[in-house]
Amino acid sequence: MARPPRPPAIPLRDGVSPSCLALPRLRHCPWPTLLDCLAERMPHVPREVWRARLRRGEVLDQEGQPLDEHSPYLHGQRIHYWRDVPDEAPVPFEAPIVFRDDHLLVIDKPHFVPVTPGGRYVRQSLLVRLKAALGLPELSPLHRIDRDTAGLVLFSVRASERDAYQRLFRERRIDKEYEAIAPWRGDLPWPQRRLSHLREDEAAFFRMREATAEEGLPPNSETWIEPIERLGPDGRWARWRLRPLTGKRHQLRVHMAALGLPILGDPFYPTVRRGPDDPDDHAEPLRLLARAIAFDDPLTGQRRRFESRRALAPPPHCP
């Protein structure tokens, strides 16, 4: 189901779009007031913080009118509020524009910058940065890459055109090429096609895993993998070209680790070295880059191809 559009009366705040919450319709409502509902439904935000937001007029109804701490709970009402992360740490990396026209924006994302708000990042996310800097309130990402991954990210400038571009991804009519640095392995035939069923790791929500043969699940992910060159004086490392035909979360990282080729600098695979809430080590990025993307533009009919200008840091002891 499509997400309802933000009412025009509700503005961005420093590039941050308001979040929307639909209050459930309940036969027996346990909450006399909206404040009671918010405090119980979203306990990660303390009740006093919700009270302060309501007093400041930072929680709005679907018409854009402020609600207060005494507002009653209304079944089915849509409310809007702005996510905030106190003392959000800056991410000191720039995200240059590769291409921009009236329809598309292509960004060369650095490592460590999330594409969209989430967790401990809101204003430091790429989407919020771009909305604030460029004044594009309808901007939205057409796909996502991991916060740890660098490289190309495509955005739709106009909400009305977003689905035409996203259809390219759904129908696999877009060519994506990634580059990675990982150990060399000469005992397997290359190029290699990796097919598997990826699912969330039950032991760690932030990881994915390949389903076992005993689980009997059909493949839902596919990647073509081939070496580009061996690196270093001993040839222990290699630069790899990865072509994902599907777009599952952490797909490339899981497929490489499953082949015994964990990507250099990966904090999650094959074992967790640093959790999602731990501080980043900016000196040790994941060596994974969204290098190139190509497609036929559904609006202009033009053949598009974009390439990242970034370079992956070499492995240790390599020039």
C-alpha cells in the first residue's frame, strides 16, 4: 500500500520530513489522551519528551494543526511529528553530485553516511542533507545501499515520477556494478554465480544469513562475481567485480563471505566485530563501492550510465 502524501500545510524542518502515525481503531481504547497513547506505543521516547513536544506544537493533526498534551485520542486520526536525535554526531564526509536534471539526482555517497533517517541518524542522513541543501522537498531515494557502502545512489526529484524509476528496479531493468576488495581464491572457477535464499539472522537482527539446504527455501538472491586483478606483493588480496541481479539487504556482503571471501573492513561478516550502535572506525571502511549503474530512462528514453569517482582504500601493505 502506498504511503499517504505529506499534507502541503506541514513543512520540512531543516530538511527533515515529518513522520506519520495512524492511530489504530480500537473497540476498547486504553488511552484517554494522545499523550497516553504515544508514551505507551513508542516507549523509546520518554513520556516527558512527548509532553514537551506537544507543548511546543511539534505534533500536528492531518490538517497541520498543532495538538497539545490534553488532546483526546481519536480513532483513525493521522498525526505528524518530526524525529529528533539529541546530540547527533556529525559524519564528516561530503557527498558530491554526479548528475542532476529536473527528474533525477545522482549522488556519489561516502562511507558511513546512511541514505535515509534511521536509528541514531536523522539530519546526518543523505536524504535530509540533500533536502536541506537543495530545497527539494519531494526528493526520495530510488534504491538504497548500506551505510557502510560507498558509491552511487539515485534519487527521484518529483514524487509523481518516482514509481516510473522504481519500476526499473522491480523489473530488473537496471544494470548495477559494484567493486570490492577481498581475499584472493584461486580454487574456484570464475566468474561465479551465487544463488541463495537470504533471510534475517535470528541471532542478530542487523545481519542476514543464507538459508540452509534443510530449510528448503527457493533462491531469492543472485550475484555474479569475478576477479578484476590481484593485489599486493603476495597476491593475497584481489579486486572483485560484483553484479547483483537482485537487491536483498547485505546481499553482496553475505554472498562474498559465504564463498570464503569476506569483504575487507566488514564489521558484520563473517563474524560481528562491531555492532550497529558501536562507534564507527573511519580509518577502516568497508571496501565495497557501488561503482556504476546503467538503464534506459523511462521518462526521456535516453540511455543513462553513471560511474562513481571514488576509489577503495587498498588493503594493508599494498601500495
